[in-house]
Amino acid sequence: MNNQKTMPELKLLPVMEDIEWISVSDRLPEPQTMCLVYGKRSGIQTCNFTPKSRFAVDILYNEGVTHWMILPKPPVSSGLPQ
């Protein structure tokens, strides 16, 4: 008898093609900007950018952020709290 459970196959959503990652060597976000960052160790995370400390995940996890992008606007829905 085999008691191991198999994981269901995950389905990925299509990638949004019109959003592009910006290399930190090309430019950095404006100060106090919340953005998505891509790090060599942990992949994609949200992070605040400040000129003094740069990306918080760099400081906390020695992440090595290589790219970033602006967060999309939040959804507009009457069901969301104001």
C-alpha cells in the first residue's frame, strides 16, 4: 500500500508582457517607492526603496537585488474597504 499523496499539477497564469523589469544598473526607483524586486537568492519580493539603504531586502537578507518594477495600481472595487 502506498500512502504518499501526490500534489495536484499547478497551473500558471499568463505573464503580463507589457510590464518590464528595470535593471538597477540602468536606474533606481524614486525615493520611498514601494516596488517589486528580483533578488538572486529569493526571487520576487515587494520592497521599499530609500536612497540611503537602497532596497530593504538587500540589507536584511544580503539579497543582491538585480531588477525592480513599479507595483501595479490597486484594484478599484466597491467591495474593498476604503
